[in-house]
Amino acid sequence: MSSHGLQWYGQFASAQAIAATAEYGANVFRVAMYTGEGGYLSQPQSMQAQVTAAVDAAIENDMYVIIDWHILSDGNPMENVSHAESFFSAMAQRYQNAPAVLYEICNEPNGSVTWGRDVKPYAQRVIQAIRAYSPRAVILVGSPTWSQDIHLAAADPLEGENLMYTLHFYAGTHGAQLRTRMDAALAQGLPLFVSEWGTSRADGSGGVFLEQAETWLDFLDQRGISWCNWSLCDKSETSAALRPGAPPKGPWSQSDLSPSGAFVFSRLSAAGS
Ligand code: IDC
């Protein structure tokens, strides 16, 4: 499961909320720390404290946990590369002995950004910062067009071990074409991780597109590809797993779950049993 933006819905990334998510069968929690939109770049200390609290809670619950540098309105990761280096360096130092921690270094590059000029050199710098403390941790790398251009990464991959590439999809917007692209990248040997997907359209609303979501999850299961669903919060939008007013700490009853949450949590329970 993925959190929503910690600066807005941090109450749904508390130790209790994470434990409740684990109870539903989730074995990975993604901590989405926006950089812009009032996130880390405006309040680095409090955001970092929220991140480490959530990471510690996920580890406590025997989950994997993804530390997500959630670029979005700031579409070119190079814009804030030095902030990313110091943030990830601190995280890798703190979690150097914690194999459960994965580092997602750029949520969704977008706008006039290229793989070769922007994302790849950014990744090289941030990977180096992480590797200084954590030589083997799994690092997840995004790609242009909101982490859909994995073909560009497949054609010109990074050097190094334990690197994976993220692919993001929204069931109401993306379908067979993107799955074909995934199969092509897998055939080229590119390791993939779906660190964010939603049952909605790409704007977070519309639908809910559960049939399309089922096709997607079956496709991922057949290929052994991990995923995190966007998002654990009670915002009034299709992609939110909880209905408005659901208790932030859980546990959640069936009536607290949105149609999206009911679908996603039933898939988690099925996978965990
Ligand atoms: C959306 C949230 C929405 C918020 C918006 C802007 O669901 O509440 O107002 O961001 O911050 C992504 C992004 C993710 C988006 C999501 C849905 O990673 O931050 O969340 N989405 O639009 N990529 C594709 C879709």
C-alpha cells in the first residue's frame, strides 16, 4: 500500500495505520514524501521525522518499506538533486543495516525531462549517495512521462547492482499498450517494480475501473512483479482506499473501505493467505 502525501494525510501513515494495513495482508508500505506542494522542500525536518516514524513502524510490522522522493509538480529531478543527495544520504546512514528499506529516488519525472540528460545522471548521483552507506539496498528509479518510459531506461540502463525501475499505471487511463511495453522491457532484462498504481484515471478520480485493475494485477502476478496501490487515505477521490471519515488509525470495517479499497484489500488478503 502507498500512503498519500504525508504533508496532507500523515495521520494515515501512523504506526497504527501501518499495522492495520499489515493485518490486511500488505507486506510493503510506501511512504510518499512529496518534495513540492508543501512537502519536504518547505519543511524538511518535520517531513523527515514523519518518514522515519513510518519506516520504523513498517519494519516493526515485518514489512518492506519504500522511501519515496515524491517529485510531481517539480518534474525534473535535477532541480533539487543536492537536496535529494543529502536526504537519501541521511536515510541510507540511518537504515544501513535494514534490508527491508527500499529507496525510490524520483517518483515521476515529467515535463521536458529526458532519460539521458536528466533522470539518468540524477540517479547516478543519488545512487552514489545511498551506496556510501548502504551498498546493497534496493533502489527504485523512475523514468520520464510519469514513470512510464521504461523503454528509454531499458535501452540505456544504469550500471550497478540491486537497481530496479518503476512503472506507474492508472487502470482508467493505461492498458494493453503499457503492458506490452513492460513485457518488452522484461525481455531486455530490466527489473521492474510497480511502486504506484490506482484504480482510477491518472488524475486520481473517475471510475472506479475494477475490471481493468483486475486485468492489471493478474498480469503483474503472472510475472511476479510487486506493487503498491495509491493510496491509503480518506480523501474524496476514487483512488483513496478509505471512505471520507474513516478512522485514520484503523482497524477498518468493510463500511470504511471505498470501492477501490475493498478491491485492493481483498487482493492483499488473497495474496497473504
Ligand atoms: C494525486 C492525489 C491528489 C492530489 C494530486 C496532486 O491523488 O489528491 O491532489 O496528486 O498532488 C500520480 C502521482 C500522485 C497523484 C496520482 C493521482 O504520483 O501524486 O496523486 N497520480 O493523480 N501519478 C499518476 C497519478
